[in-house]
Amino acid sequence: MNKAGYLLIFVSILAFAGNTLWTVQQSPTAEVFNGISSSDQNFTVAVGNNGVIVHYIDGAPGTLIPSGTTENLYDVYVGSKNLAIATGNDVVLRWDGVVWEEVTSGSNDIPFTGTWITPEQDVMFYQSLGFFNFICPNLPGVEPGDQPFCRGFNEPMLTACGNSGDIKFIFDNGDILQLNNNLGEINGDGLVHDEASDLSLTAAWVENNNCTFGFVPPREIMAIRNTNEFWLFDGSSWSNLNVTVPNDQTLSWLGGVSINALWAVGFKPDGNGGNEAVLWHYDGATWVEDASLPAGMPGLTDVAVHFGLVDLIFTDGFEPIIQRVPELGAFTIDILAAAEEGKMIKGEIASQFFTTTVADIKVTKSLLTAEPISQNDVITYELTIENLGPQSASSVTFGDMFRKNMHLVTDGCTTEEEFDTLDVQMRKTVIPLLEVGQSITCTMSFLVVSAAGTELVNSALATDNSDNNVDFNKSNNVVTIKTMVQ
């Protein structure tokens, strides 16, 4: 069994040419849209009031999909064409590639929101708001009675980032918690950032590859406080960017393609009892309001942003899903904002993308031991990290994470323990320099302690720590091998 993953490292410059051209897009509904999400350019989902769900497939016009509910839907997160989760008033729905099916429902006017799916798509999260705010894991394919327990928190969660087994949850008071798939602490109390005062954040956006694994907070997070202030987390502390937002404006969410290209959407009174659109743009240095929106555009509720026409980058009302652009040269940045009255507004910016590849890091993991695997066997994995060029890479963190139904026996990779929980252990090492063409291969052996019918899971991870490269790194740099014990 052999698997490989890639971490592409770039130094990039983004240059914008001209003004944004905005056009109003119609959809097959007049209901208010509240959320939008996409796994890639071929599958996008928008949700809204009265149970409305619209699918956009392969660039075709939107199609209304039966949701089985008339409750208002607030949020959606798409992992792939075969896995998505939507939340709303008294209802949580899951898309299995064929139909939307009910995960949970009620009759107490409980708002469910806060959706997120791990990049590995092995666990989804949703949240109920109330006196206590409960975050619930949901495992695809697992019966309701066998699902993990929900966990209550004093503050609502805004977003999350990371990978399976090591997830950073960002809360509205500014705290950041590192938790595992079952919402258990990985290290101590789990607080990778403990905010001294309640910030009352109302929206947050973080690029997943800024979410370094281990007991450290994300490198950069952009947030909205009290619906009209922009705040930035720089890896150690939150700070007010001191942007003057008019008092009559309410900013609902934000998203983008990197920390240097973000958009925030919202609304303000139109003077006739309704709302009109508000949109702001951040270029890495300054937030500026865009005054060129079409006249009469209703209030904006959510935003999706993507590069070009081939590989898209979307950000929904909760958390981004990113597919990078491999082509060089001219391209556009397109912004799609969901709005009231079933409308969407599309903005296009003509841009030039100049990119110089610094390093292409390939990670490979192989199970050397022949299957079937039985309890008390000692099994060996081989791990290889290679720099395919064209330039050297520095400070490359190389990690191995595994379930504790197997115990480490020998470590030829000379790793050190990063965290150790009841169910998962992670070990890592930092490679100071990896020259072009250089590869490092090592082995790790484990004693299988679990019985037949259980699953062994071992993952190799790589991330680059260079501040110059984080904006355009690939986030899909995890290789996982799963093996059943016979």
C-alpha cells in the first residue's frame, strides 16, 4: 500500500488591474440566501430561507434540490460532491451524493449553525446556539446511536481549521482551542490562545494552510467584531485594524483567496424599509469600501471567492475550501456574494499572477508489512519526504500521527512527541534544509494492540514554516493509510 501527497510552496505577487466589474445574477428562487460553499468549481451549494437548497453543477444554472424541510437554513459546508452538511432552524441536513437527509431535528426553535468538515472528510461538525453552545461531531456512514457525544461551550464557535485529529476552533470571545475529532483536548486545557477579554467577534476567516499542526495557534486570522470592526490575529495576539465603518452598516461575513485578498459583505438600510448591499475589500494592507455595486442591490449575506475559470477557490459563510490555480499568467479573481431576494452579485477583477515556485515537496508513506495484519503483529511504515525543486526548502516540519491502538516500537525518523491524548499521538521533526533532489527516507514500527475488526490509521504530514510562502501553499499535504486488523 503506497500513498503520496504534495506540498507546493510559492512566493507570489498579486497585481490588480482596473476596477471590479459587478453584475447581478439570478437564481431559481426568490428566497433569501444565507450561505454558500463549494468543494471545487464543479459543485457549489447555496442555502436559504424556507428550506431552499440550490446546487450549481459543472457551471450549469442553479437547480432547486429537495431539502425535506421548510425551516430556514443558515449555513452550509461542502466537502465533496458526495459529502456536505447544512444547518438551520431546528434542523441539520447531510448530503450523501444523492439526497439531503436529516441528521437531527426539533421543534424548540433552536438555531443550528457553525458547519465544518475536515480535509480528510472523516468527521463533520455542527453547532447549536443557546444558553450553552453545543458543538457536535458527525461521522459519515456511522449510525446515529454510535455517533460521538456533543460538547457544550460557553461561547459560540465561529470557524475551524486544521486536519483530522488536530483541529483549531476559533470562538467569538477570541479564544482558540486545539481539539481532536471527538472534541477532546490534545494538550492540557487545549487553549492555544487564551484571550484576556471577550472580543465579541461576529465573523472569522482563516486559510487552512495557516493552521499549523501541533499545539500552536493559526498564523493569521481575519475577523469582524460587533459587525462593524475589522480585527487581525497575527499568530500571537488580536489587534483592531481601526477601520472606520459607517454606523449604519452591518458586516455579515468575509472570505477570500489569501490573507492579502479578502472581501467582506453586509448590508445597510435602503431608506424604504429594506436593505442594500455593502462590500469591502482588503489587499493585505488596507480595507476599502467598494462603492461601485449595482444600484438597488439588496443586502449581502455571504461571499464566495475564486481564482480564474479552471480551478476555483470558494469561501462559504463558515470556512474556506481551496483549490489552487496551476496556470501562470493572466487570470481573474471572481467574487460571488449571496443576497436577499434570491439574488447573487458577481464581481470580476482582471489580475496578473506572477509566481515563482520555490519548492515542490513530495510526501510518501508505505506499509511495508504484508497484509493481513493481526493483533500483536509488529508492522512497519516507510516515510519519504523529497524536494522535487526547483529550489531548496527550509524549516520543513515533518510529522507522523497515529491512533493509539498501535504502540510505537522503533523510530528511525528520530521524531519527538508533539502531543499525546487518549486516542491519538503525534510525533514530529523539523528538517532544517532540504536541497533540490534530496530525499529523506525513514521507517517507524508499531505493535498492533487492538483486536480484529478495528482500524489502524497512520498519517504523514508536511508543512513549510517560511513566512514568505504561507499564502499560497497547498493545504492538501496529508497522506493517510488505513488498515483493518484481521
